[in-house]
Amino acid sequence: MTGLVGRGVERVDGRAKVTGAARYAADNEVSGVLHGALVSSTVARGEITELDPSAALASPGVVAVYTHQNLPRLTVPPDFPYPKSFVPLQDARIHHNGQPVAYVVAETLEQAQEAATLVRVRYRAERPTAHLVDALDEAFLPDEFRGRPNEHVRGDAAATLDQAEVRIEREYTSPTQHHNPIEPHTTTAVWNGNSLVLHESAQGVVLARKIVADAFAAFDPRPDVRVVSRYLGGGFGAKGPTWPHTLLTAAVARQARRPVRLVLTRAQMFTMTGHRAEYRRSLRLGATRTGRLTAVVDTSTAQLSRTEHSIFNSSDSTLHLYACPNVHVRQLGVRLDLPTSSYMRSPETTAHFGLETAMDELSYEVGIDPVELRVRNLNPRLPYRGKHLLECYRLAGRAFGWARRDPRPGSMCEGEEHVGWGMATELHTYNANASTAELVVGMDGRATLRTASQDIGTGTYTVVTQVVADGLGLPLDHVTTLLGDTAFPAASISAGSSTIPSVIGPVSQAARGARDAVVAIAVADPRSPLHGVPAGDVVTEHGYLFARGDRDRRDTYRAVLSRHGRPVELTGSTRNTPGHTFGAVFVEVRVRRRLGSVRVSRVVAAYDPGRVLNHRTARGQVIGGVAWGIGFALMEHTVVDPNTARVVNPNLSTYLVPVCADVPPVEAIFVDRPDPSSNALDARGFGETPGTGVPAAIGNAIFHATGRRLRDVPFTQDRLL
Amino acid sequence: MRNFGYTVARNPADAVRFAAGTPNSTFVAGGTDLLNLMRDGAEAHDHLVDVNRLGLDGIALDGAALRIGALARMRQVAEHREVRREFPVLSQALLASASPQVRNMAAIGGNLLQRTRCGYFRDPGSPCNKRVPGSGCPAIDGYNRGHAILGGSDHCIATHPSDLAVALTALDATVHLLGPDGTRAIPITELHLLPGATPHRETARRRGELITRVDVPRTGAAARSRYLKLRDRATFEFAVVSVAAALRLDGRTVRDVRLAFGGVGTRPWRDSRVEAALRGRSLTHPAIEAAGRVLVRDAEPREGNVFKVELVQRALASVLAELGGLR
Ligand SMILES: Cc1cc2nc3c(=O)[nH]c(=O)nc-3n(C[C@H](O)[C@H](O)[C@H](O)COP(=O)(O)OP(=O)(O)OC[C@H]3O[C@@H](n4cnc5c(N)ncnc54)[C@H](O)[C@@H]3O)c2cc1C
Ligand code: SF4
């Protein structure tokens, strides 16, 4: 251990990224590659009655046009991570607006795109239903999804609620939202005989390989699939599942007998991949006058599609966050003529927006400070991992100056602006999945770590490199980390904040194992100055092996291994358990009195992620998460036309996400105490924790500023007139 | 986007002659709107005539007017010292537009002729009377938060998106054109047309006419002017509602006032009745409120944009209170 772990080491891949040396999936040069362009449906529901590719086929450079009439039948892979539940271009049915109906391949991208506009399609269209309000009476309790039921009952919430001293009964809504990573989804499929290599923008290469192999299950022989995704220009959950365009590209390349590349357009990213579903949440809290929760009834309604019923934004937090003996959670759904939704950064946010706003409403109802109210209701049964939540409230509250807050709405004014302070708890449930890492320390004294994990922009390359260098006692630049390739040992998908908890255990196990192996070789080698030193008395630092107490007796990794004549190889595979990470966020807003416009002017947040492995990348997650929370609260909104169920704003000029000027300086505080129950060097999953409470904290601050309680995001200024 | 030809014109007359003689051609300046429209499939042209090298990018102030070459960049005008001093509303409107990158590329003529941001218009998968005459207007019964409450018709309710045009409208600018039949000048208030039954006809510009210059008269009011832009995020976004105001007071009495509005009209909106309600009166909150009511008297809001009726009045009140030093 050389103290590298924890330090805010700069990104080891930073230089490659800013110089363009980093090759993203669509950057790879593939000789003879054809370019694909998708034609998408302009109706949301119905059937293709006529499809005429002749003009497209006659267009310059076009090699083929694939449709449901000529593409071989694929197998629909199981629901996760293939949530789509059907494969397009297999029959004439249309399930949503923007569904692919034809796949054009041409010699150049421009030729493919132009030809795609020439494919003539006629439909028999039926009237779609586009919004929850239009079909609320059709809400139902869906079957469980991924083994998780949609109803949870503890105690008798309904009866307790009836007798509660204080009751809060409210509705909260949030619209459809899209991930919009800056790098569009892309696939390049290269067949060589029966082997398929996919250069894919994927958050999980191993799962993507499985899905593609499943789709070709009926082919004889079944193809041998490799998925490569070295760098990702953002994922946010969008690239966690595998979407139809990947399967179609693989199928089309096989038919065309040429490599094929497809890059979705920004507009296609709004219909051909996932989104955060539209939500309505009815929350009923019962409490005593002293602010103790006695009952919670949480009934949410999510948009589903006609073809599946997956609930991706669970209401788990309602069950776990606060101590309450009587809880009834129901996660209902309504089928609409829209694409399948999926996970999107911090799925808890929808639940938290309701719960943490309702808690603020309760705090005013019972006249108890919002922080104090939460402390009174802290769940004592939270596993070890919740212990430092109190510390988060304290640290962030103190740094924010919460003690000076006058709770009366409208009590703070500066010139034309109302100033408001609000807070919320942050909570995220992270995953941990089986992972393996393989470490080779070469005769040159350099180490290479391989694992089929991914860096989705969050810093995996950097943190893994730190852990390896630290475990071995090598300088950072003597360690190379290779990720994102199914040719490497299998590892977890990078989603649900699972990368660190899944991968760091195996990586550090391999690093320590390799270190011990090299030390053993050295002390057994009569040619080594360390010959005969007890292994336990050898220290490794900066590429050297020292005898503790006599630092003149030293050797180097390079010398030990070159004498040894072969590299040392170690594989690590440990299994971690999922858990929760907590935090607290405090927000200041300024609302222009007459115009209603809202500006977030200050954010302070504190977190307990166990041990912080890299303060710089961890802080990056806080800034990013807060920016997401601001977007969720103030602007993000996919507009779906009520009559056609077609997205009206499928571009970054009209789907607004925060710009820098919308995001104030963010103060991030970490409790930074090891969590021995996590075998990832005492670190828990963290990435998606920041942001979960931000929309509620902003709404709570707006209430404090103005006395206006907003329950529907986004809080655009018209809602405050 | 299909293939197109491209010619760089060397002088204004050549540009006009070439465009007039080339079927399905158009001018391109910064290309920041045109190329997006072509990529999105909202426009298609066989030939582009590049007008960036016509020597029309000067900015000059003389005794009578500010003369802005049509190919001056948004940034150049915004940062021009005399523009900032004598016509602050122009500089502010430009700086509140788009992003630094776009402002470096985009020219004044192109800015005035940029097309609506109505989402249906920019999506060839949707009907739209403006893009395909007679195909219908899905915005009227659909999503219309960004749309106009003034000047709309049963055929189209799209707003004109330019901030600069709003400021120029307040300042009574004149647009100079060169066409196959020679030069002419029209007030900016006559450049953009109301949609009526022909929303695809957007401007009074005739086929092949090149905007060469925009003149802004010097007035006492212009120097005391301001642009207020309200939008859904802090920067890099079009107006939900905007107000360009120029005010000259004599004591508390309004000597001269010029007002134009963005985000509310199907064209940069000017209504002389609003100014008449203020001119010669004492600048008070009740007077401003009365003027605001005049502005929205004929408003025809839809489900999604009804809030603009109130918001534009408050924006007007806010900007006039600030210009007039009212508390
Ligand atoms: C992301 C983004 C955000 C934006 N935000 C804003 C905003 O907040 N406020 C705002 O006002 N604008 C905004 N804009 C629009 C921007 O201001 C316009 O795209 C720009 O001003 C157009 O100028 P251009 O020189 O690029 O025109 P081009 O795209 O080259 O041309 C536009 C049109 O004008 C015609 N044309 C150009 N010059 C002449 C001429 N001299 N004579 C005759 N016809 C001509 C072209 O034929 C074309 O039809 C934004 C644009 C983008 C891309
Ligand atoms: S408002 Fe105008 S531009 Fe928009 S869809 Fe209707 S006709 Fe087209």
C-alpha cells in the first residue's frame, strides 16, 4: 500500500481523450465497412401495408434494403438486458412511433441516409394513447420484473392512515425523460466465418454478447460473438440494455457479407433505445404530531408499452429510508403506444422526488425542521451501511449554514429575488455482480490488468490502475488497464453503480496476490539482495522491493521477474453484495419575484460511500449528479405529441439539459470512512447516489422561497407565475 | 441530406445573378440554420451560393444611422463599441442568442431569415402547413408551449425565433435588399409576414433577393434600451418570452417609447397601440399595466401557451420599471 488509493489521481485516459487518441466504438477503422441508416415509422400503432424500397435501391451506392420481408428471423432475447421484448423488421406490426421499419446499407453514410428518405412506407394506422392521463383507468399491477414484485406490504397502512394524527395526501408527477449521452449509440458488426465482432457502445460487454448470441440462437451453427467497447461517451443507463439496432446490424452484416456500421441519429435515440418512463405518484403519509411516520401508502403509476411491463424506477426507498411500521407500496403501470422504457441514471429519483417532497410538506404540517424530522424517522434497522447518514446531515447542514434558516416561506428576500433553502436525503441502491480480473506482471516490471468491465466515463480506468499500482507497489505509469472486451475475463455490467463494488475486489485480490508471488520469488532467489528475508518483511513501493528496516537491501520488480524468466499471472474473483449508499443535499434557490424564473445558486452535499477510492472522480459524480438533478427539476422533458405519440423534441436544441450557467458551484463532502462489509477495499457503490434527492431539495427550496409548493416537474417558470 | 452544388460568390451582383439563374438554389451565410434544416430534411436545395465573401460585413455609424452589413457576424455586432453604447438592446439581444460558437459563425442576414423552431416544422415525419402546404398544423391541438399567442391563424401559430429581429423591430430598422430587379429597402416590420392561410410564405423577400444591409436610425430612445429574455435555461436557448424596449423620459413623462416582443407573436411583434398607451404619460406601474393589457387584448392563447399572456405583461413591466428607474 503506497497511499495511492483514495488520492485524487488524474484520469489515466484523460490525455488520450482530449487528444482524440481514444477510439470510441464508431471511431474504429474497419476496411470495407458499409454504412447503415434506419427508416423509422411515422405512426405509433398499426401495421405496415406497403413497403417499396425500389427508389432507395436505385439510389447511388446502395447495397441493400432490409425489411421484415427479407431479413431472417431472429430469436427475441429474454427481458433483461433486452427489455424491448420484440425485434423489429420481423413482421409488419408497429408498436410505437419511430420504430425501425427498414435498414438501408450503402457504401457511404450520406448515401445510406439519403436512400433512407426514399423508402416508401404505407401504414394502416390506429389512434394511439400517448400519456398516462389518457388511460389512468387502465392502470394495473404488473407481474414481477427481474424477480422483484410490484407490491410490498408491511403492517396495515390503510387502517393506520385513517387514524393518523396528521395526514399528507399528495400527487407528484414527472414526464418522460431521455438519457442523451453525448456519444450516440453505435454498432459495427464484423463477421468472419461464424465469428462476429461487435464494436459497440455498451455499458456491459458481457451481457451484450449474451443478448446477441441469444438473438442468433436458432442459427446453425450458433455464432461466436465478441463485443468490444473500450470507451464510452456517456451511458447513464441508455447503453446498459442491448437494443434492437445492435441485433439488426449483426443480422444485416451477415446478410450483406460485409462489415456494417450504424450510428443512431439523435432523433432515433429518442425512440430506438430506452427512456425514463412518465410517472405519477400518489403518496399518503400518516404521522404523529411529533413527526413520527405511522403509515405510508405509495402508489405509483408508470408508463409501460403494449409489449412488456417492466418497472424500472422502483419505490424501494419508501420501504427502506425511514422507519415506519405500516407501509404499502404499489407500482402500477399503464400500457401506452410508446417505446419501452428502461433504467436511467438514479432510478430512485422518481420515488425520492415524491417521498422527499412529502416529507418537507409534513415538516411544515407538524412544525418540525426538515432535517430533524428525517432524523426522528431514521430507520434503525438499516444495515451497517446506513450508519453515517446522520453524519451526512450534520456535515452538509453545517457547511451550508442550515442552522440560520428561518423556516417561514418567503422569509428571505434579496432585491427582486426570493431566496429559499431546501434539503433532501439522497439514497441509492447499488448492485454488485460476479467479476473476474486477470493481472500479468511482465519481465519488464510492468503490469497489465484485463477485465471485461467498462469505463463509461466515470473513471474505471483510473481507479483500477490506482488499485493495481497500490497493491503491487508500482508507479501508476507502470500499470496498464484494459477494459471493455469480452475477450477478457468476465465482469459486471457498469450500471447501478456496480463497477467499483464488483470489480475492485477481484482487482485488488489479483494485485495483492501478484505482489505476494513476486515477493516470494525474490526472497527465494539467491541472486536477489532480498534472498532469505521473511516475505512478511518485504515492502513494495514505486517498483522496488525493500527489506523493512534495511532499505538498502532492495530489488526491483523488473530485476526479480527478468531473472525469473517469465511473467507472474494472477486472477482475482471475489463476490460482493449489493447495498445502499446515503447522503444529504442542501440547496439554495433564487426565484425572480415577478417573473417566476428559478435559479439554483448553491448546493452542498455530503455522502457516505464507504472509503473514497479517488476523490477527484467521486467529486465528478457529485457534480454530474447534481447537474442531472437540476435538469430533472427545472427543464428535462421529452414532449410526446398527444395525438400521434411522436416525440416532438428529439434533439439537444429542444430537449433541454442544464448548461454550465445553470449549475452553481457544488460543494461535495465525503464522510470517507471504510465500510468493512464491502470487499471492494471498503468502498461501496456510489455513482448514482448524488442527484437522487436534488429535485425534491430544489422544490422544497422553492417552497421556502415563495410559499408555492410544486409537485410536477419540470418546474418551469410558468408554474410560478 | 442529398448532394448539392456549391458556389462561392465574389460580389453581391454575381451572387444574385447566379442564384436567380440556378434552379432550387439558395444563399448560405454561416450555415448555422440552413445546414440543420437540410440535415433534418425540413429543406432541400440542389445548390448553395456562399455569400460570405461579398464584402458586406462592415459596421458603420454615421449621423443618421447604424449601418450593419448583412454578412457581419452576430459576435461582431454584439461586441461593437458603438453598438453597445448607442444601441444596447441590439448588443444584449445578440449576446442572449445561441452560443459563442454559433455567434462567431452566424451572420445578420441569416439571423433575420432563420426559420421557426416549431418541432413539427423541423420533423419531416410530422405534417406541417409551413413545410408542406395543406398538410395540417399539429401544433394547434398538440404541443404549443413555444408557440404564438398573437398573430396566429388556423393554419400556423409558429413564432419567429430571432432575438435580433425583435430588437431591430423595436428600433425601426430598415432592411436593404438587392434582387435581380435592383435594390429596394423595406421597414423590418414588413419583412416578416403573418401566416394567414399561407404560412409557407414567411417574408416579403422576393426570389433571389439578397439582404445587403440593415440600417438602424439613431434616436434618443435607442441609447436607453434593454433586452429582457426569459427562457427555460440560463443560456443557449430561445426565448419563451422576450421584450426589447427603448425609452426616453422627460422627468417622469414618457417622451418616446419603442417596444417589441419575442416568443409571443408569429413575427417579431410590435403594436403601436401599446406604445401609444404610454407615450406622453407619466411612467407609473398602473400605466405600464394598462399598456400590457393593450398588448394582449387580441391574444389567442392555446392550452400550452396560455401562461404567456400573463408572462409577457410581467416581462414588459419588469423591463420598463428597470429602464425607468421605478421601484
Ligand atoms: C443551437 C442553436 C441555438 C440558437 N439559439 C438562438 C437564440 O437563442 N436566438 C436567436 O436569435 N437565434 C438563435 N439561433 C439561430 C441562429 O441565430 C441562426 O442560426 C443564425 O443567426 C443564422 O445565421 P447564418 O448566417 O448561419 O444563416 P444561414 O444558416 O447561412 O442562413 C439562414 C437562412 O438565411 C438565408 N440567408 C443568409 N444570408 C442571407 C442574405 N444575406 N440574404 C438573403 N438570404 C440570406 C439562407 O439562404 C437561409 O435560408 C440558434 C441556432 C442554433 C444552431
Ligand atoms: S405551427 Fe406552423 S410551423 Fe408549427 S406545425 Fe403548425 S404550421 Fe407547421
